[in-house]
Amino acid sequence: VKRARKRKRKRRRTRKRVSEKATERVVQLAMAINVGKANLVEQLELILSLRGSYPIVAIDTEFPGFIRDTPRNATEEERYNDVKHNVDNMHLIQLGVALFDEGGNTPWPGCCWQFNFSDFDPDVDASSPDSIELLVQSGHDFQQNRRHGIDARRCAYLVCVKLFCQPYSSKYVTFHGLYDVAFVIKMITRAPLPNTLNEFSDLVRTIFGQIYDLKYISRFCGGLRRGEIGLVGLSRLLNFEPVGIRHQAAYDSLLIGALFNKMKQRRHNVEDDRSASVLYGIENRCVKNRRTRRIDQRGRPYPRRQQHPLAAMGLAV
């Protein structure tokens, strides 16, 4: 019996080492697939064909900064008002997507996509000059995006159906993802963000279902400074050196997914109930809405809401 237990422990350690090496190889060999209007349908069909086997979707976005800053001591309602003002008045530049299975594997090493949008014009549209300079230094070509990128409004339905409205038991992963989620919601609903934080939180759960914000989860993990760190800082605390171009959405999404798997390997409770569908910065409202939903599942009446924007687009929600 002792020998059997020893062999079992040895096999478990071996599998863990193999998984960690595979995760590191995924990031080191990263080669983003740039998606524009010419190959949009082709790449969305490819992603759709992989979703059944790779249900964990890591996402990241790049956008033109902030035109209204939020004080650190702002309430959640005040913070959401600033998010709404910024997102409603700016355009998404890039969406990064990386797919993983439950073991942290990707369809092939370094597999990630970045969707480049044509809507943002740096000469006309609202932006933060410092953010634009940082994005240019990171390799963003806004004029090329204007010529060859995706029209977000025209392609919103297609992106929504292929990426966010699938029957698989998907899990979405982000890092400090309030703005990422807000820009995705604005894009796929083709409408301004909801007027209230409560409506927004409800919409997040309806569209994404299970979504995990690593910055919020880090708050409950020992040795991760209670989440008061950035993405690169988190990777270093986990002894995971980031590879690739920072502030390119595809590489950041790949890193986010790899760190999610790394935290699971270290036995952090990254997928427990208190972390699901809670976004850093509006966590109290997310938790409160989740409890309301549980009450509703026990048979109590839930307030009737207006028709969901995705239902208005003819999609099941």
C-alpha cells in the first residue's frame, strides 16, 4: 500500500512538472494571429471549431486610455459612472483572445488572436495622449487599422455569436477586467452601457456567465500581495516571466490564461463560488447581484427587466 501511494505521488508530481513546462512553452512560443476584415470570418470559424475542446477563454483589450480619471476612494457607483463615460465616448482598438482547456493547454503552442478594429481615429476621436504614445511604442499602427481593421458595429453580431453566445460550458478569464468587459459589452450590444451599475452587473452575468478576474482572485491567495499588483507583477510573483509584446491584447490574453492555470497548479482556489462573476472594482455589487440570483433560483419572484439587448438582436440569452 505504501509503495502504491508513493508511486501515485510521484506520478502526480511528474504530471504537474509537465503541465508547468507546457504552460511556459505556450507563452514562449507565442505568435499572435492578427485578425482584420479580410480574415475575420475564417478565424472566427476556426475559434468556433475549437471552443468545444478549449472552453476557457482569456480576454484582454486595448483602448485609447481614459478621458475621465477615477479617484482611488470613489464609490462603486461613481467608478461605474466614469467607466460608462469613458467607454461610451471612446472606441475599442484591439481585442485579444486565447483558448485553454482545463489542463492549461492551448490548441497549439502560443495560440492567440488579436482582433484589430478600424473605428478609432487618433486625429479625431477622444483619447489620452499618454496612452496613445504607449500604444504606438508597443507597435500599434492606427492607420493600418483604419485601412484593414474590423468595423466593430458592422461585425458585432458575428463576433457575438462566434465568441460569446455558445452552448459550451465556457469560462472567461481576465485581469482587472472591468474596462475589458465594458468594451466587449458595448461592442456586441451596439449600444451605450446601461445607466446603472446594477443593470451592468446583471448584464455581465447574462453575457459571460462564469468570468474570473485574476486581480480580484489574487486578493484571497497567499503571497500575492492581496491583489494590489499589476499583470507583470503577478507573473513575477508566480515565477512566470512574461514573454511577448506588452500592451498587445493577444499576448496579454495568453499571459492571463497561463497565469490562471499557474494559480490552479499552486492549489489557489481560483474557481470557488466567491470568485465567479466578480469584477475587481465593483465586487460588492457583483456579489450582491449573485446572491439575488440565488434567491430567485429558490422560487422567489425576480423583478422583471426590459428586453435584453442580445435578445433584441435575435439571440438566445
